Amino acid sequence: MSHTLSSQAPAALGTVVDEETGKRLLPRRRRSRGTLGAQRLPRSYRITNVILTIVLSIGGVAMIAPLLWTFSTSLKTREAVFALPPQWIPHPVVWENYIRVWSAAPLASGILNSVIVSASVTILGTVASMLAAFAFAKLRLPFKNVLFLVLLAAIMIPFPTIMIPQFSMFAAAGMVDTLWPLILPGIFGNIVMVFFIRQYLATVPDSIIEAAKIDGAGYLRIFFTLIFPVIRPAIAAQFILWFMAVWNDYLGPIIYLNSPEKQTLQLVIASLNMTYASQTDYPLIMAGSFIALIPVLVVFAIFQKQIIESVALTGAKG
Amino acid sequence: MTTTSTPRRSRLHRKEHRAALAFVAAPVIGFLIFVGYPLVFSVFTSFTKWNGLGEPIPNGIDNFIEMAGDRYFWQSLGNTVYYMIGIPIGLVLSLLLALALNRKMRGTTFFRTVYYVPVVSSLAAVAILWQWAYNGDFGLVNQVLAIFGIEGPNWLQNAATAKPAIIIMAVWKGLGYSMLLYLAALQSVPGHLYEAASLDGAGAWAKFRHITVPMLSPVTFFLVVTNIIGGAQIFIEINIMTPTGGPEFSTASIVWYIWQKAFNYLQMGYATAMALVLGVLVFIVTAIQFRLNRRFQFAID
């Protein structure tokens, strides 16, 4: 969707991915870590390391504490939330909030809606993006660079600037309060993804493709047999980032979705928060929020390396 | 030879053009329908009075005149600019973090992950938990402050502390991202630059000032540009943490105000005009930064 597009978009502005530095990034680190044990570092260097480790640990606690606090609150009774001094470890531990929350808010339909939107946008949008990237990088087309620059410049347009006309378009089509306004703009592809795959394709020699063309292979076949295997890692990384961005989207859904059972997960927990804050049922709200956090945290835990590498690549211009 | 090969080549080219056109069609069509057309339409709507249901009624520059005298417009715009104080704070902190994690030290990978967790967490959930953390009586923030004998305010209910509270949260959320970009850039600074400087007798500070900072300037530029574009659109935090725009309208951002006017008051014409002004402002600021950056890099050369 163009909203996610514009919020992710800046990633491409003025960035030229330096393939060489990008590739060197991790192996170099690994090598330096390998020498860590063997090589004796100067004493002052080691003392600084100890101090820094302590400072970084305190900072790390500050990064994680709010999330742990959420989890801890979600296991408390409503009374225990207001206990003084505060309980860091809930006593008694109650799991009941995690059962109650499913009937307190349409959490299940929220998850389903989020899955439908994120999966359809990212799967269809990725197919559109990678074919476009292939054409922009390797095929002959008059004015293709001008076209690409126009598309790239468009990501500077803030979503709020176009959201009202977009809304009236979808309203005229009778699509308000359905998932379509969130899905349709996204399936035409994501220019940020096009940008990165195009950049990645610059390393593939043209001669391979020229040879295939002379042999009379169709362009789709060239793409799937020659190009796709090469760009698969780049696609995977961009796919995960895009999926998380769509999953976490909020402004798009809040404009279009009204009925509770149509809402995406982010909206469901936001309205859960609105409803139950006045009843001071914080454990229930925190249980809902924690459930909403789990999917992205799991995805991050699994694909940590790809995510970190591809983000690092975003800014690698040197 | 040439007479036979030329038609064949042009036929091949035409076939290639057709295929390329088909492949780029999706993003181009998507752009025309979902960005191009709405953009043109929003310029038109800005000069109308429109409730979103009926026909827009042209009213000249009335919307812009109203805007000039709208206290809430200026205040929400001012709040949005105020939030950007968080940008330099975040950049300095993330650079320090990246410098620390770039050392030969155990646990850097672990810390990198820990500092990145808030970045991937959904902003809606994070805003909800920070709203709770800022609770005056039982929130995490004040409980931590109490350990040091400080009695914290009721952060979000207080016009003086609401904006700083949101800035702190935003810095917390975005720190890991800038850190990662700086770390990647630090690792790509060629080592021989530092070696040469050491031979010339440069100290650690001189090396940082004259090698590290200039070498990182493309990343800094990128982060400043993207943070300003993103910061101009701050909405989710405001909508969740202070649903009414905060005490004395102190937290309302410009996008929050536009959204409120468009979808709660159905003043679509006026809201579109404000959104257009926002778009133009973002464009101007970005253009200025690109110009300054060019001159700055020129100076380094």
C-alpha cells in the first residue's frame, strides 16, 4: 500500500548501495572476532571494554524493560497492578488474562485480517516488484530511467497528502470497511523493493542475459531461470521488511476500517486499550498488546541475520 | 549483411520493449491510480469546500485563509516541529552506540539485537505500553525514578511533560535503526585512513573529528532526511497515547489534526488543503537539505 510505501520509502532516498562494502560487511566482522582470543589487546583497551559493557548493559535493560514490564503486567491480577511497592514479578501469576482477552476483543479476526492484508500485499507486490526491477535493470526500454526516477521521487510524497482523495476513491467504489483499500495499492509493487533489487541486479553481467536473448528464450523464462536464483536473497530480505511494515501499519487501517470484526490486529489492540483503560483493566490490555508483539518478535528472532544485513545494506554508501 | 540484420534486430528490440513495458506496467499503473491521480485531485480539492459526500464546492483560497488564522493548525504544526528535537538526540546516541559496538569486544552481536528489538516491535503495541509506562501513579517510568528518590509527573496529562514523553519514546523506538546504519558505515571506513593519521600523530579525537565524522556524513544525511520526512508524519503515537490531542492540545501533530478534521469533522476540503501544505513543506525542506548537502560535500573535497 502506498502508505507503507511512503513510510518505508525514505530508505531509498539518495542511497546508492555499495555492493562491495555491503558484501564485505559481515565477513570482516567475523574475521575480527576470530582474532579476538588470540590477540592480546592493550590493557587500557580492555578496561574501556569493561566500562562500555556495563554502560551498554544498562542501556540494554532500558530497551527491553518496557517489553518485560508489559509481559509482567499481563500476568497480574487487576489489584496487583496497583500494589505498592510495585511487583516486578507478579504474585500471584495469573494466565487468565490471555484467555479473557480473546473474548474481550475480536483478536482472532484481527490476526486473520492482518494476515490476509500482509500476505496478499507482500506476495503479489513482490512478484510485481521483482519483474519491474528486472526490466528497469536489464531490459531495453525508451525512457526507462526517467520513468524510474519519477517513481522514485514519488515516495517523497507523504501519505497524508494523498490519503483523503484516495479515501474518496475507495468510498466511491463502495470499498470502505473492507480490506480492499489496504490490499489494492500494495499489489502493484513497492518502489523501494524495486530500487534494491535493481541495485542488486547491477552485479549480474549483461552478457548472460544477452546470450539467452540470442537463443530466443522468453523474457519470463530468462527471469525465472537466470535472474530469480541470483536475487533470491535480496528478495527474501526485502520481503520480510515489507511484511513487517504492512503488519504494523496503522494509519491506513484506521481510516478505512470501522466494524470491529473487519479491523486489523493493530486497530483491535488500540480499541481494546481505549475500552479497558477507563476500567483500569491494565492486565487485559497488556495481554492483548503482548499477543500483538509476538508475531513480529518471532519473525525477527528467526530472520534476525537477514533483517540486520539488509537494513545495514540500506545505508551502506561509502 | 546489414540489410538482413537491421530488421531482425529492430524486431528483437520491439519484442524486448514490449516485454519490458509489461514488466514495469504494474508499478506505473499503481503509481498513476493511487498516487498520481489522488495528488492532482488533492490540489483541486484544496480550493473547495467539501464534506466528502457531496460534490466539492469551489471556494477559492478560503481554506488557506482559514488556515492562516487557525490557532490549532499552527499549534499542531509547532508541535510537529518540536518533536524533531528527538532527531539530533537520537542520532548522537546511536552514533555513540555504534562506536561502542564497533570495538573488538565480546557481546556486540547480542547488544546489537537487543537495541534493535524496539525497531521491529509494532508501533501501536509500543505506544500502548508506553502510555501505561507513563502512568503517573503506577507507571514503570515513575517507579524507576522513585528508586532515585525523584517523584515523576503524570507525564501525558501534563502540558509541560507530554511532548518530551513522546520524544523519549520515539528516540527509544528508533535508536536501533540509526545505530545499525552507523555501524555498517563504520565498518566500511578503510582502516588505512586511521593508520595514516596515526603515523601523522593524530589523537583519537582528531581521528574521530577528521576521519570518522566525514566518512559517516552520507549516512547522517540519509538519516536526517528520512527522519524529518517520517517525523513530519508522526501520528500513531499521538493517536494512541493522547487520543484527544493532549492537555491543552499540546501533543496534537499536524497529521493528527488533518485526520481529525477530515474523518471526524468531515471538513475534507480544509483537511486536504492542510495536507497539501504539509506535502509542500516536506518537499521544500527535503530540497533544501539536498542542496546544502551538495555544497557541504563540495567543501570537503
